[in-house]
Amino acid sequence: MAASEGHTQLVATLLQLNADPSAKDKFGNTPLNDAVRSKHDATAAVLKKSDANLAYVLPGNELGVLMCQAAFDGKLDDIQRLIQNNVDPNESDYDGRTVSSHTHTNRFCTYT
């Protein structure tokens, strides 16, 4: 809850008290997932500092869909946020499309 709300200092305190940064809630989300999804970059950085192996992970091809959606919407900051949180820039969506493959053809993923 603290990570999803961007309570960075509280997250840091919980980590100092040995809270597990990779713990999952009943939906399978980790504190890092919650922080990244909610665009709380400072909170995500505190979590990653506690465990460099933490990564933003989603099931199936959802990461590729997020990457392509960000490209389609022209949201470079969202793409950078995902990459900074260990998302492979070559993640593909449900049709096998990637952000990089569409930048060369000038055809981005189309999501509406």
C-alpha cells in the first residue's frame, strides 16, 4: 500500500525493518510493480536500491503492450520508466510487435 501511494519515506522505513521488497499481494503485485504503475519513481528507486534484482514484472505479454502503448501515445517518460525498472525494451505485444521494430517502419502499435 505504501509503495502504490508513493510514501517513499515509509517504504524506506519498512525496508530498514526488514520488510520483503519482493512480497506479493493477493493479485500477484509487488511493491515495485505498484510504485512503477503509479509513476512513483522515487519510491521505485528506494525499492530497487534495497534489491538491485527487483524488476517490474507482469504476466504474459502485458509489458510489451505497455511499451507499445507508451510509444503509440508518444510517452517517452513512460518508456524510460519501464526500462529503468528492468523491462527489456524488446518486449513484444500480443502480435509480436516491439517498440524498436515500429520506430524503423514509422508504424507504431495501434491501441484505442
